[in-house]
Amino acid sequence: MKLTIFSRLLTGYLIIFTLVIGMSIYVIIHIIQINEVAQSILTINNRMIDSATKLSDIIFSQVRYERKFIISKDKAFYREFLQLKSDFDRYLSEMTSIAESSQTRSYLNNIRESYQNYQSLVYEEFKYLKNGDGYAHLEFNREKEKATNSIIEELGKLETNTRQNTTDKIKRLHEIGTELRRMAMVMTGAFLIFGIVISLFINRSITQPLSLLEKKTREIGKGNFKEDLNLSSPPELAELAGAFNLMCNKLKELDKMKSDFFSSIAHELRTPLSTIKMGTSLLKEGIEGPITEGQRGLLAVLEKEINRLIGMLNSLLDLSKMEAGMMSFNLEPQNIRPLIDQTIEEIGPLAEAKKINLEVIVTEVLPIIKIDSERILQALRNIIGNAMKFTPEKGRVKISVRSVDHGVEVSVADTGPGIPAESLITIFEKFQQATTGGSSPIKGTGLGLAIAKEIITHHGGKIWAESEPGHGSTFIFVLPA
């Protein structure tokens, strides 16, 4: 009985999986070693060096305060001296607790003995001063200096020893890393060889069926859904061929439905709408006889709705062309400011009707950018019109334009209800409208922002929205220079 493709792949994957597990265990062990050495450097060596530096600073500071106290008899200096002694003892205890080697502990014991000697000399000298007795001042200074020099010398040895230990650990890390890298290269080579062998073995049984499958897939890509795919073996590919043939039949049906749909759009929708629009215009003009004011108003409403439907259809077709890459763009170097001014002039009557404060802010000279003026004008109409639509009466819409790195940034901010965070991305998809939370949703086709995004994207720019529910929205797009 021949193994199926699944059985062959499963066997090969199990072998590779076993090898990978072995390699992973090996790597994990070495990583643990690396972590232990690195942790030792961070928690022991670095702390030891840092503490040694602090002990040096403390002993020098104690000598200064001790001498100041001897000269001035000011108890504040004596208190500082005692505080530094407490710090010295604390750091020394910490260093002793983390010492790794007997040599390090020997250095610390020598430091402790010298420091205790220094402290005894200081306290004895302070006692003489307190009682007002005479004493050999120079002799005390020599002994104290000898003790402090011994401390500094031992600290230097300790630091040198610790740095050497750190260097040894770093070398150990390098050795572990080299060994791990060498083993990884060997295992990678083994995996590649084994994978090639498995691939060649499986290739003999599936190359021809896959070639036929690839050929048929290309035919489908060209729109040819005819001729069924016939594959007999391996069993999995035979089942795949059956599913593929079923898909071809479904694609045939979908392709026919798509063709019928667009044919219906072109012939059954646009033509009647155009006829109705023309008829409505003729009726309004009184060609077929006089009409009453009520009839004139009704015709105006009909004409408005017809224009809206035609506009929606044109927008949908424009968007389809853009998505299919069939829309041509005539890019010419020019300033975007006149297009913004034109959009503001066109939308001005709506702003006056809603008593909206329409504000344009351009605080600098804008660079010349390559744009299709008609398409960018369409994007501006959609974005600014969207802001006007969602801004309540006596609200404000602010258009800000500024130059950015290698381009121009345009932002349109409104004082509308805002957009929920989950809708800030989906609003740029076709037929998508954000839920503003108002009592009555604002009607729209859900195409304006999608078209604006396609236009900006085709210009090499980017567009996004920023909003907080209840605090308005800001739509921003950037066009490259």
C-alpha cells in the first residue's frame, strides 16, 4: 500500500520535529548557562565594583569629616562621620554576602581589619580631645593614614580581581556562544539536507498533478472556467481536484451573476434615471403645461433625489474603477490652496444655512506638489462635506494646511458628535458609516471617505481619522511633494 501525501509528510515532519526538539533542548541548556553567567556579572561583579567605588568615596569622606571635627569640634561633622561609618559597614556586609571566591573574601577581611583599626584610632583620638588631654597628634595621623592607605590598596586589589573575573566570565560567554553557533550551523545543514531529500521524494508523486492544477488556476485567473480538472492520484489530490471542479462551477455562476449585475446597473438603472431626470426638468420648465407651486416643489424633491441616486451610482462606478486600477490620474505640479478655496466657496451656502463657522488656517508658504486637481478636489469635497454634514448648527469646521517633511498635510476638524474608536478605520471602507450615537442617524452612501482614501492613496499619500466621542473628529491626509 502506497503512503498518501499526508502520511509521507507526517513521517518527515515527525523526524524533523524530533531533531528540532533535540536542538531546542541543547539550545535551552546553553541559554541557561549564558543567563547564569550574565546574571552573575550583573548581580555580583558589577555590584562588587560599584560597592568598592562607594567604599573608596566613603573612606575619603570620613577622613575629611574626621579632620574637620578635630579642628572645629563641631558635632555635625562627628554625626556625618558616624553616618558614613554605618554606610561603610552596610556596603562591606553586602559585598561579603555576595563574594564568590576565597580571594575576594580575603580582600574583604583585610579591608574590615584595616577599617576597624582606623575606627579605633579615631575614637581614641576623639576621646583625648573630649577630655582635653594631650596626645601624640602626629603619631595618630601616621597610623590613621597607614590604615586608610591599606583600605584603599585592598579595594584596588579587589576591584582588579573583580574586573579580571568579569573578563573571564565574558570569555566564557563567548565560548558558549561560539559552541552554540557552531552546533546551530551543523543542525541547520542537517535539516536542509533532510528537507531536500524529503522534498525530492514527495516531488515525484505530486509534480505532475500540481502542474495541471497550476495550469488550470492560470486559466481561471484569465476568466476561463471551462474544462474540468481530472486527477486520479494521489488520493488527496484527487479530492482536491473534485473540490476545484466544484469551485470552477461556482465561479462560473458568480461570473455570470456579476456580468448580469453590471449589465443591469448600466442599462436598467442609469438610463431610466437619466430619463426621469430629463423628464422632471422638462416638467419644471412647464414644457407640458403649467404646474402649480406644490407640483413644482414636488418635482424639485424628485429631482434632488434623482441627482442623489445618479451621484451615488457615479461614485460607486468611480470607486470600482479606482479599486481595479482603471482610473487615470493626471498629475501636475501645483499648489493645493486654490483647490481648498474652491471647495470652501462651493460649500459656503451650506455653511451659511447651518450657521457653521468655516475657518481655514494656512500659516506658511506651501510647497508645490504633483496632484490631479480634479481628483483632489473630489476628495476635499467628500472630506469637508462629511465634516459639514455631521457638524450641528452653529458649530465649527476648521481646515488647517501646513507643510511637512516632503509634502503637505491637510486636516479637517469638526465639532460633531465624534467617532467611536472601533470605527476610526472602518469608516474608510465602502458602505461603512460610523455610529455617532445621535437620536437620528445621518443618511449617506458610505462612499465619500472610501473614494477620498483611494484618491489619496493613488497619489502616494495616506489618510486617517482622530476622534473622541463627544468632542468632534479630525480627518487628516498627507500628500507627498
